[in-house]
Amino acid sequence: MTKTIGNPLSWGTRILGAAGHDIGEVARELGGAHAAAPQVQTIGVEDIRAALRQGVSDFAALRTDVIGACLLYPIIGACLIWAAFHNSMLPLIFPLVSGFALVGPAAAVGLYEMSRQREAGRPTSWSDGFAVLQSPRFGAILVLGIAHFFVFFMWMLTAYFIFQMTMGPDIPASAGTFLSEVLTTGPGWAMIALGLPIGFLFALLVLATSVVSFPLLIDRPVGLPVAVVTSVEVARKNPVTVAVWGGIVAGMLVLGSIPLLLGLAVVLPILGHATWHLYRRAVSPA
């Protein structure tokens, strides 16, 4: 029988229909009908090094495929920063850039799938990243991704509220003026003193719930609660290692953001591929 691709509308309808069905499955799993959690392993800093080496190897093998796709992230970030400048929302630029760490795990799901395919020895290209859309657990992945974007939204609201409490309500006339006020005035120091620990709590929430949850959902037939609980258990069992991993992620994102966010097109795929390999070390094979 001859197969046809179909028009984009019908394809999109099928994808959304599948997502709706899987979201229903997620809701049923929240009632308690889900598989047992996988066994969590003890990991160390050497496992992080190995995962990063493998992440760099995946990136080197797939760079032509992933750089083009991941250029979307710095472009979106640059547009958002331009909008912040244009709308005199200077206080939200730093929270916006730092917020990449909150949405990165959800944005990298295609990279996890590409690493999974390459690990299995299959020919891999950028199109394999979209195979997640056809996963039986796409609904669970979507719900978890929406939850992380909600955390990002709440962080932005919190950051703006902190600014209003400390340095507001007037918006600085320029970026230079704002930076000077942040670094040399009492209200600026108060904003830093409040913003950094609160931002750390947001980052900790996302790190604990996502360190292995997205790769686990892609890899195994588990429900959303199992994936999140397993991720939290990895963080609980390996607090130092997960903290080091979180610090590496934050540091690499800062480095990737410095040259007009263009470095994110390299940093994000390396971190995404490395996350997959860290998952392999943190969770026992099925």
C-alpha cells in the first residue's frame, strides 16, 4: 500500500489527539495506577565527567544537525531581551537569561532522543529529535514541560516583585544606570540579597525534579509521578553530585550567554546529550 505524508493540518491533529489521550493517561496515573520506580544508583563526580565527555562526543558527531536546531534558543532569548529593553523592563533581563536553566531540561527532550538513538547504534539526525512527539509518553513529557515553564513564569513574576520591593517602582533610564544602581546602592544590594537565594530555590526545584525525569519518560514505560519521584530520589541519594552537576549547568549557561547568547547553540546540546548519559549512570538498567 502506498503511504502518503498527509497535509500538515491532519498530521498536527493526529499529534494533538495523541497528546490529549496521553494527558488523560497521566491523569489516571496520578490516581495511583503506575509502574514501580526504577532502582537509583550512587553516582559521583567521575560520572559527571564521563557524561560530559559522552555529551561532547554526541555533539561532535551530530553538530551539523543540532547547531541549526539549537540556534533557535539564542534567537528566542535575544528577541525576549530586545523586548525587555524596548518595553523598559530592564530589571527582568538577568532573571530572563538565568531562567534558561529552568526551561532547559524541557527544551532538550529532542537531544535526549538523539543520544538514545546514537547509543543504540542507529543512524541519527536532527529529525530523530522529533520522534518524541510520537512517544506513548508524550503527554507526560508535555505536562512536565508545562510545569517547568510555569516555574519559569513564577520566577519572572517573583523577580519583578523583588525589584519593586527594593529598587522600584521607577524603571532606570538605561542599562548602565541600572547596573550602577544595583552594584553601588543599598536597594541594589538588597535586591541581590533577596533575588539570589530565592532564584536558587527555583533552580533547586527544577534540578531535583528534572535531573533524570525527562530521559526516563523517553526511555521507559513509566508514568509522570514515577519519573518525578525517581528524579527526586536521585537528588536525595546523590546530593553532592547533583549539586555539582547543577553548578556545572549554571556555569556553562553563563558562558554560553555571554557572547550575545550565541554560545547557547553549543552549550545547550552538550548539556542535553550529557544529561542523557548521566541518566544512564544514575538509574539502573531495566
